[in-house]
Amino acid sequence: MASLALSYSDALYEIASEESKTEAYLKQLCFVDEQLCAHQDFFRILKHPGILKEQKKQSLTEVFGKELEHTVLNFLKLLIDKGRFQEIPEITKEFAKRYRKENNIVIAYVTSAEPLSEEESKRISEMLEKKLSKKIELKLSVDKELIAGIRIKLNDLVLDYTALGHLEQLKHLAVISNERKESEGEGE
């Protein structure tokens, strides 16, 4: 199914590129996806095979007609016609992935013990942009178990500046030290 979502996503992306509206279409797709996640009953109706396609398209127009550009709304209606509306979350994900790639954007997942201020978020973003020479899109979350500090995940790289991370490192060093002492003691 992923390749099918990719095909639909690529088709819409090409249209968006021609119209110089890739960012606008991405925002609109994300908006639709968020609304469908928040209103699962409505999403189920739009996916249900027993409901007439015309009724589904009318519902889409009533709910999203004023929020979406004509092309995006027609794209959603096309998904209904093709029986592929359930693919919208994956299509949105693929569209976003391509947008980020073509615009040199990296997602940085930042987890902190306490919510970050706007100024702290901005400083982290600027620091990462400078180091990576890429635009950064921050995804912020809070995890009280970190005790203090922040953890940043970029692709496969994890930068851990948390109290919990430091405690884990100390614990690991203590285990290694004990193992070394035990092995030195056994050799005598």
C-alpha cells in the first residue's frame, strides 16, 4: 500500500510544484489529516464502502470546502472515487517527506524534562541549523522522567543532554569498573 500512497502523493506534489504551492498543499494535507485523526467517526464514514461516493464528496465539501484550495479538495474527492481515501495519512506522510527532502529540512525530535520556551526552541533550532547546514523542523515533547535537560534525535543520531542520560552513563561506567576490578582480582 505504501507504493500506492507514494504514487498519489507524487502526483499531487507534481501539481503543487507546477503551481508553486507545495508548502500550502502540505499544510492543507496536514490539516485534513489532523482533523480526520481528531474526528475518527467522520474518517470512518469517508472510508466506508457502504456509503455512496457522492455523499462522501458532498460531506468533504461541506466540512473542508472553505479551508482547502480547489485542487486539494478535488484530490481528496479523487481518492474517494478510487476507493483510496483510507490512504490519506500515508499520502500526507509521503508528501511531507518529499517536501522536506526537496527543501533541505531535517526533523529534530527534542524531548525535554520541562516544556521549552519559545526562545529555547529557537536557540536549539538555530544551533542545529548552523551545525548541519540544513533547515530544522522541531518536534517537541516533554518527558518528566528525564529529570532535567534535553534529548535531541536527528535521523539515527541521538544527543543526550539529560540528567537521566548522565546517570545511565555513570551507571554503565560503574559496571565496567566493577567488572574490571573483578577480572583483575581473579587473575592474582
